[in-house]
Amino acid sequence: MTLVRLATWNVNSVRRRLPQLLRLLEETAPDVLCLQEIKVRDALFPAEEIAAMGYPHQAVYGRPGYNGVAILSRHPLDGIRRQDVRGQPDARLILAQVPALDLDIHCLYVPAGGDVPDPEANPRFADKLAFLDDLAEWYAGWFGRLDRIVLCGDFNVAPLERDVWDHKRLSRVVTHTPVEIERLGRLRSSLLWVDAVRAQVPDDQPVFTWWSYRAGDWRAANKGRRLDHVWVTPPLGPALAGWEVLHEARDWLPPSDHAPLMVTLDLSRAGA
């Protein structure tokens, strides 16, 4: 197999948005889909409905009510691993190998961080920064630096000026503050990750994946942020062959405030 399509989506409750998820699988048919904020315990994950759509291979790290990540695949998964970044079972990172594609898939959900961008006044923001620090340290110690890894998910940070609708205003708002951007930069440096979207799109071109529920007409307002990302290790950089934000899914009722992000890889061009 040469062309592979990988998608990531913060579904914001997999049971509440199961019809939208099944529609996404039917209409776009990615080889692998990573989900964040599934908000369900493992036993209640809708595995049978998803398997019936052609995705019987599933890695799920659920938690009732909040958080939770999952990897859905057309191909068998191996080496499934629930990774607790800070020694806490918070269901934010799950890893799986896809032997048929010779890929490792890592699905990540970074803490949102609350509303106040001050770690002393806001413990949730402090926790977000600590999480990013610990994750960067963990990846920096990764034993296989030339592995073919795809890290994707809701990183809850929009790092570039054109990743938000108003850089000046949002530089004082959680998700786009300098301290968060610096921490995400440390994580990116840990394995010399390649930003799959920005490797294909100039930095001065706006790209958004999230729009607040507060906007009555999100398309007209277009006050978006690029919070969802796909990163690949350097051997996969040459394989990047396309990307798309699936904006129409933001309209599916009831909507998630995130749109799915799809990246295409031409594995025939990947490095060793």
C-alpha cells in the first residue's frame, strides 16, 4: 500500500456524536482515525457499530465523563500501549503499531488549561505546562529516533500567528500564549517532529481546525484556531502528500467544536 490517509478528530463525546462519527468513516474512509475526548469508559465504547463500518481494529483508553483517546484502524493493531505521561491515569495518550503500514500511531489529547493564562493563579494552566514538559522529556528519551511515527490529536495550542484569527488579541488567551508556544516547541524538538500541515502550507496562510460554540455563525465569523495537529518523524517527512480540514463536519448536528483533520502519506517516498 502506497497512499495512506490518517485523520484526527476531537469528537467531544463519542456516544453523543456516534452518527457523525459513522458518517465521517463512511464518507472519508481513512485508513486510521484518531479520536480525542471520547468521554466514555472502555466498556461503553461503541466498538461494534464502528467495526461494522470497516474498523474492527481499535485501541481505546477511555474514562467516564471526560478525556479519553482512541485509535480506529482498517488494519490490525499491535503493541497497544496506554501511556500515562505524568504517572496519572488521565487517558490522554495511546500508542499502537500498524504493521501493515509500518507505522506507529500516537493519539494525544493535551489538557486545555482553563481560562486564565497564569500558572500561579490557575492550577489547570500550570498542569498543562507541566504535561507538555513531561511529554517532551518522555519523547526526548525515545529509543527509536528514526521510527516512522505519526503523532496526532488535539494539542490545544495554536503555535503560529496564522494559526489563530487574531494573533495580537489571542496572544493573551490560553492556547496561543508565548509560554504555551514555547512548551510546544520543546515537544516538537524532542524527536525533530515535522508539522505535517505547515510542511505543506506556507506559515502566512491561515489554517483553523476549531471554532467556538459561542459564534452563532461560525463560518461567517471564522474566528478559528489550529488546535489539532498531525506531526511525523523525519523519515515520514518526504512522504507527506496532502492534507485537508473537513470543515463540513463542523456543521453536523450536534457539532463538535473541532473539525477533523486529514493527512495523506505516500509511503513509497518515506525514508528508511
